[in-house]
Amino acid sequence: MPAVAEQTDAPAFVRVGKPAPDFEVTAYDRRKDGDEDAQFPTIKLSDYRGKWVCLFFYPRDFTFVCPTEIVSFNNALDEFEDRDCEVLTGSTDSEYTHKGWCDSHEDLGKLKFPMLADTSQKVAKAFGVLDEDAGLANRGIYLIDPNGVVRWMAVHDLSVGRNVEEVLRVLDALQTDKLCPCNWKAGESTLD
């Protein structure tokens, strides 16, 4: 039997129960339009310690499935805020491309959370969703607890949008800190 080479340069991807990789990137924040300095803030994941974070990646601006997801998360933002959860989204596009897309898309013009500009592709790579050949992120989503630990993650094919209600259901379940059975919903009995 041939010897198997030990792989020492394998990337360390995000894992549930482990700290999320910190990052620092420029973002576009639609809520700050008109203030050149404020609309392109630097965002660090560590700045969100003490709160839950829902971080989701999407492939590209000016596409078809992506705005349906971003608008759905935006429409549910009050529900995330009620759960003390910040929403962040991002792609490998620049902050200026994000701005141009929001300026040209009626529904994205109402965006109420920041869009990360991962132009270096380092954040998508650190979270294990970078398609290096295409230079874009797959549809990865992460729920990160107030201590910075990844508690839930899912990665979808580029053609399949996510279900915001399911993300909220999982967030509710995680926030109980109890055992929650299959199809559990907020208000139902837990297993302990």
C-alpha cells in the first residue's frame, strides 16, 4: 500500500463550535448615504462581540437569486434585531459595486445592514466558501454567538436561495441553550 502524504498546507475552515475567524474589511452601508466617510466603514467581526451575528455570503452583485435573498433578510431585519442579532452580508465585489447595485435596484435601495466588500477574497476563503476558480463566494451562512463562536452554518449551491424563516428558527433554537427536537419552533417545548 502506498504511503499517504501528510497534508500540512490544508486550509483551516470554519467549524461549528469553534471561534469564527475575525476579519477587517471595507463595507458599504446604505443607511449612511450622503456621508462619504460613513457610507464606506471598516467592519471587524470582533466589533460585534456581545451580540449574535448572522453573516451570509452571496456570489455576485447584479445577479438574479442574490437580491431575492438580500431583500428577504432586509425585510426580516426587525426579527433579527428582536433577537439581538446583527445581520451582515458580503461578496467578493467592491464597496463601490455594492453601492452601484443598491442605487440601481429599487428594493436594495432600502437596505438596512452593511454589505462587506471582500475584494481580497480572504474572508470568503477563511469561512470556507470561496470558489477560487470563479473568484466568488458560494452561498454560505453562519450564526455566530456573542462570544464569537460559530453555532450553525450552511453552504448552498449558487442556484439555491436560502430560507430566512429557517435561519430565524435555528437562531431561536440556539438561543434557548436547550435541546430542540426536529421542526421545533419558538414557544414549543424543548427536550430538557
